[in-house]
Amino acid sequence: MNVPWSLVVFVDILGSVLILLVSCWCAIHSWQLIKKKPDDVFRNYIFLFTLAILFFAVSRSFGHLVKQLLLLNDMATTWKQIAPFSGAINSTSFVVVFALSLSFGRFQKVHSEIEYYKDNLEEMITERTEELEKSKNTLENILNNSNPINITAINFDLLQANQAYYSLWPRDGGKSEVIKCYESRPGDYCHTNECPLKLIVEGSEEVVQEVSKNLQGDVRDFITTARPFRDVDGKLIGMVESFQDITLRKKAERALIKMDQMKSEFISTAAHELNTPLSTMMGYTEFLRTPDEFGGFTDKQKYDFLNEVYDNGEALSRIIVDLLDISRIESGKPIPMVLEEVDFMKVLRKKVKTYIENNSGHTFHLDLPGNPVQSEFKLDRHRINQALENLLSNAVKYSPDGKQIVITGKEDKDGWEVRIEDNGIGMNTDQLNRVFDKFYRADASNTATQGLGLGMSIVKQIIEAHGGNIRVESTEGKGTAVIFNLPYVTA
């Protein structure tokens, strides 16, 4: 069956016109939709898509109409010249339409998300505000703490800190000036692999360290705890670091260690101090029990042996008394006192006389007032003798042979002051500060003197139990002076 060519041309022209009409109608309709909701992104997209289709339809239909008109007018040569341009326009239009159609699914998804956010914007803002408020309250609770706390950024900037922090590490510049954490609080871990911020950035959830900080010459010990600091979206901003001051605890630990060492030394010294007079007593007792084994002894020798046993027994008794006294002191009990009217000047003169008779290696000078107004007042005779014994014994121990020991007693309107001064080895500042500590022996390694390190502590307790006070003055290499006061009325 043959169809006339004119019919083909007619159908082609009619189809092209219909496509143009339909495209124009679609464009007009989409334009009307936009006018109703100009802010509707999806409708704007449909309008653009329709314009693209209209452009394609125009280029396609217009090309067909031009082609047919040229062919009907026997202008085939002209058509051949413009045909490539018509094809290029058609191809471009098709690519645009194809690209818009491919992006339709993604655009529709984006449009749905936009509509969702638009419909739920108020609710999302409320939730976000609550999250921000919660974060703000959390931050305030962190900073409102008695311990020093700070927030450090990943780049080591000190972002924020509480008042307790700035009381230890004050701001050097203005409040608006940002400084680095290692400038604010330099420490041993700064710029090392143990830096807490570096460990946090590497993934640690908690970093606990013990550090020492020099605060204007005052070394303080802290336990630092660092944890990640994140924003409401969970992004790591830096770290929150808190400082717990453990200076007193560390001092107590060091003091306890030192006390344990001193007690260990004390036990060793006590064993030696107890064993020495005991061994001497046992030796002389063995002589007296079995004199025939040693060839016999004269009465004078036996008497001397008994004196040695007595003297060492007396030394042993003093050690035991000191141990009992220090035990009472440590348990918080006062030293028992038996007060009676005592002539203090006679007690002092008698005790010095005893030392003069038994210590020929030293010279003693006693300086007392000739006519005292009041030398009799209430004292514990035994305890005062014990205190004088310890002080004179120390003066002898720490003075080389041939040196003079000066004892000066003088009265005033409130009581008596006694000064016992030697010309011995003296003490340095540290020894002077610890002279009244229990179990402390001043530089025992160098002096090689005997004793338990209890004497001065007990003397202090005795003097204070009488309502008096005691102090020590000393210069290393020149000697030591102990000065104590005894009031007429016992506290």
C-alpha cells in the first residue's frame, strides 16, 4: 500500500504543532503552580523541567517545520546546510532533559528532607536548645567545683577554667588573651608522649597522673584526671582536666616513711643502749659470782665491781624511764608530776657538782646569783633532775674533751631562767628545727654519740609540764645553748 507523500508531511507538521501546544500548555500550568507557592522548591524544579522539555519540543518541532517548508519550496540545498545546526540544538536539548530527569530522584529526596526539616523545624530547634542548655549546665557543674578545673583545646589553648584554677595559676595577661596550657601550668609531661592532651587525642578516655607543680617556689603535689571534652555533636574539642591537691597526703607519707626509718634506727639504737649496760652488769656479776675462776679479787675490787653494776643499772633505769615517758607522750597522756616545795638553786648546784666529779675531761662553770630573792617554789624534783641530766649529758656528748660548759642561772619576777652552753660541734638549721623531734639524734653518723634520741623531746615535755618554755640556739662548729624558763606558779 502506498501512502501519498503529502499525507506524511501533513502528519509530521501536525505532530510538531501538537507537541508545541502540549509543551506550552505544560509550561503555562507549571508557571501557575509556582505562582501559588513561589517558595516551593519542588514546583520550581517541575517548572524548570517543563521548560527544558518545552525547549526540546520547540527545537525538535521547529526543526521539522523548517525542514518541510524548505523541502516543499525546493530548497533541499539550504536544508542540508542548516541541518547540522538543527541536530546539535536537538542533541543539546535532549541532554538537558536527560540530565534533569536523572537528578529527579535525588532532587525529590532533597525536597522531602527540606519539607521534613521545614515541618519539624520548631521541634528540632527546641530539642537543640535543650541539648545546648544541658551542655551549658554540665559545663557550669564542671567548673563550679572546689578543685582546680580547666578546659584545654586540641591546639593546647586554655579555653576556660574555674576560680580555683586561677587562684593557683593566675592570668598573666588580660582575660581575653588566650594562652597555651603549658604556659599557664608548665609540668614534667609537657611536650612529651605522656602529655594528657596528646593521649586524649590518640583515643584515651581517661588519663590519671601524679604530678608536682612549682607554684612560685612552693612545690605542690596533684593527682590530675583528664577526660575528653566534646561538643553536642560528639566532636572532640579538647580535654577537661581536674587537679586534686595531695600535698598534705604526700607530706604525711614522706613523714611516715621518715618516722618508720627513725623508729627502725631507734629500735637498733635501743637494743644497743640496753645491751651495753646489761652486758657490763652481767660481766661484773660473773666476776663476783665466781671469783676463784679469775684468781680472786680484793675487797676494793669487789667494791668497784659493785659500783660499776650500780652505775650501769642506773643507766639502764634511765633508758627504761625515757621509754616509758615517750610511750605516755605518744598516747597523749601527760607526764606524771609530783610537785613539792624545792630549792631549785640547790638542785641545780648539786647536779652540776655531780657532773664536775664524774667528767674530768670537761671543765664546768656554774654562775648563780649570790642572794636570790626566791629559789624555793613548786617543782617535781625527780623530773627537773631528769631534764638537767639530759641537757648536761648532751653538752658533754657533743663537746670535745677540754672544752668548757657554762651553766648560768638567774631569777626574775616571774621565775628562773637557766642557760646551758657548750663549745661543741653545734647544729645546722635542719638539725636545730628537729631537735625536739622524737627518736631524732643530731648528726649521729658524724658524732658517734650514744642515745635514743628521746632526751630533748622528754625535756621539752617536762619543762612545759611545769608551765615553762624551752628554746635552743646553735651555730654549726661553735656550740649550742639550751635556754629554759621555770615560772614560780606551775601552769
